[in-house]
Amino acid sequence: MNQTYSPKETDAILVTDIQIDFLPGGALPVKDGDKIIPVLNQYINQFAKAKAQIIASRDWHPTNHISFQAQGGPWPPHCVRGTEGAKFSPKLKLPEQTVVISKATDPKLEAYSVFDGTNLSDELHKRGVRRIFIGGLATDYCIVNTVLDALKLNFETIVLMDATLGINVHPGDVDRAIETMLKNGAKQATTTDFPLPEDALPTETAKPDQLEQKPTLRSATKKKARMRSRGVNKQVRTERKG
Ligand code: VGL
Ligand code: ZN
């Protein structure tokens, strides 16, 4: 049987690096990277309804970052802080309360993990987070390194398998990254391991007594509106007639 995860307040969803440069057409595109955005949006919506913490990371390099080819690194320039390519995709729907974490900001240091050189751990502890669900880009860099750090810090760590994609510079990199995460204690989940979106509504709105009250409230509002538009006397006459 599938384990069902119900998001709660002590959970966090960490959405990694959904930035223009990592998407098709960008400076360092992940193939089909845009396809996971609607899936992420659906998870984000579900986690927001459950009042879980929403965290979004971004690769946020200075122009002379060590990971760029001009500095002897492996990558073309990408996600240079303040540029168009470093922006989150406009298709990603991040709620207002999202905590944004910028990473790999030191020119001299590569940092794939969102924990590396950031205040992510403090943010999570401050909010009482125990479980981290992670999705985004790229499985074989940011995600595997972040997941291994999360496990070391004793967070229960779940990879959202239908909302992550990798680069695969060497064929098999993504498969190896997944194997490494699982071997170190990460769990994996997909959309089907979560309650259907309509079941995930806050419990108050689903209480039968409140649903029964709804028609009453609605007719009371209508009555008031009629009284306002027609005047009290007319309203009284209408009611006598009825
Ligand atoms: C990443 C490649 C280059 C990542 C960052 O965070 O996944 N990958 N820079
Ligand atoms: Zn980078």
C-alpha cells in the first residue's frame, strides 16, 4: 500500500532553482525542466493550504563565480544575481509567505546544497519543521546535495519524484543521484501519495454543520441586499404578501 503524506504545519516544501536559466531557452537548460512546474504548483498549493512552510531556493552567482568556465569551472555563466535569467519562472506560483533562499553567492565557492552557506537550517528550526519535501532542479546537483545535508541534519526527507529533473552531463548521473539519496535514508513520493486536492482543504470548511448553514447565510445576505435596494417598507410588504 502507498504511504499517504498529509502536509502539516511542521512540514516544509523546498522548491529548488526554478529559474529562467535552468529552463528550456535559458543559459543552462534542464531538458523538459518546464514540465515539472505545474506539478510543483499543485504541491505548493496543497502545502500552502496546510500552512506548511514554503521555501524557494535560487542559484544566485556573482559574475565571476568559480563554477563558470571563464574561471576554470564546468558551467557557462548562469543565474547571475540580478539578471533576467536568475529570476524565478513566471509560471511558478509562489505564495506571498514564501521564504526565498539565495545560494552559491560567494565567488570563490561552489555550493550546490541549499544548506551550504545559507540560513536554511535556522529558518527550518525556527519554524519547527521536522519533514522536508523537495522538488525542482537539478536532481544530480542541487537536489542530491541538499537531500544529503538534510538527512545529516536529521530531517525526514522526501523527494517529490514527479517534480524533479536533472542535467545528466554523464549518462546515468540522475539514476546514481537517486540511488545515493535513497541509500542514505531519503524517501520518495509522487502526487498519488498525497490526498486528493479536494480532501486537503482545511477541516473547518468541510464540517457538515457549516455546509448546512451556508444556504441560510446566503439567503440572509440576499434579504439584506433586497432591503437596501428596495427600502425597508417594500421589504416588509413583500414578506407579508409571501
Ligand atoms: C546547479 C548546475 C549549476 C544546481 C547549480 O543547483 O542544480 N546546477 N549550478
Ligand atoms: Zn550554478
